[in-house]
Amino acid sequence: MIEVKNLSKKYGPIPAVKDISFKVDQGAVYGFLGPNGAGKSTTMNMICGCLAPTQGSITVNGFDIIGDAVEAKRCIGYLPEQPPLYMDMTPFEYLEFVALAKGLRKEELYDELEFVMEKTGIADVADRLIRNLSKGYKQRVGIAQAIVGDPDIIILDEPTVGLDPLQIIEIRSLIKELGEEHTVILSSHILQEIEAVCDHVIMISKGRIVADESFEALTKNETLEEAFVRLAGESLDAGAAYAMERSSDKEEKLSRKGKKRVITESEKGAAYYEEIFVDEEPEADDEETEDEE
């Protein structure tokens, strides 16, 4: 259903995702697991077409996320880490707006809204302002907007962050139910969450895929925690990665001090160029000085 090939993303000089490839097949709950700053949200945003990759390709049900963006996005329901809610609307008003934006017709729209609200357990608060709802209910409204229109693929980025234990249990139960009818990708750094709901684990560390296998296979000889520590335990968070990049840049600038920048043709061909830094040649004495000597 989703095929990612040689995907990379840089923020300026900083690589967030480095040449990753994986496939997501139909009918399973995939856990996209990694430490904070490992590249999870960046990858989710690129899969959903919210962020352009630096290089690589993504196809969703055979549609390229860049070249056939409209058709590809029709197949996806997405809940970002921060739910895209309008606080001055009620859940019913908000979901009606989302359904119209997704192209649902009037005759099917209200049946769809009723189904979605019942599915996510928000029917009892449908007429309250979203700003007055608890964090758990706001997350439910966010999940509801993701499943409006019955997309084949549902992508949830950190769906239980900030919830209390009871709310977490309820959201996990809902994700399991969604996995019975949809392909679900759940991005998280919480091991218990992946263990509770996922059939397959894709683990990312330092912007690279370090594991891509079924949950059973990954935990056959060790616990998920042990596998995580072994494969991703040394991953840097985004702040540390940025600090290292800045330090590297500073060292590189110092090594260039007193050198001249030269543009030269690359081995890739005439359309490309490379920068090199060479030692400055000492200035030759002028002719007058030579004559005087």
C-alpha cells in the first residue's frame, strides 16, 4: 500500500532522514518506533505529502505522493502530533467541515459523521465547543477527522502524548479496532504502546531504519526494550544532533582558514560542480622591487 524508496530529508545542513526504504502492506498495525529526534515525524509528514523530501520517492496505492498528490492523499487519514482542531467549533461542526473538504456528498455526509462519532466515542460531546473538551476527547476528535471518508490507511503520530492512563487505554483500544478495518501506522517512542497494539515494527535511529520486521520476529529472543536499546539506544535527540552538526561546521570553517575557494567541475558531469579549498599562493614581488634589488 505504501512504498518508500531511498527517502532523505535535510533541514539546511542537518540530515533528519537518511536514505530510508520500507514497505507497508495491507491489513496490519505498523509501529514506527524511535527515540525523540530520530526522524519519525519528519517521515510521517513526507508520507502524507505535508513535507517535500530532499530526495527519494513515496507511492501510496500506486500513486506518487508528489506527482499524484490528490489521489495519493485520498487514501490517507492523518493525525499529526498536534491535532489540527478549530477550538471555536463543536466536534460536529468541525467534522462536517472536514467531510466537505474531503468531497463527501450531502446525502452520505451525515451518515458518515454519525458513524465516525460513534466509532470514536464522541457522540455525547458532539455539540460542545472543542476548546472545552478534555485532552482525551480532543485526541478522539483528531482521530475522527482522520477516519472521515473511510481512507485505506490511517497514520497516527504520537496519538497518546499527554493523556492520562485511562485515556491511553481507551485510545489504544480504539487503534486496535481501527486496525481490523484499515492499515494503521502508529508513530511513537513509547515501547508499551508499540507492544500493546502493533503487528509489525519499523524502528528508526539517527534518521536510518535499523529494524523492519514483525513484532514476533523482533522479540523472539529478547524483549522489545532490549531490542530497542541494542538497535537505537545510542541515538541522539534533535538538540544533540544539531549541536554536533554546528561543532562539525565550526571545525570545517577553521580548517578552511587562509585557503582560497575554487569552483571545479564535478566527476558527475558539466552540469555539476564541487567546491575545493586550496592554499593561497604567496604574492609575487612586483617588477620595481626586483629592479631595485
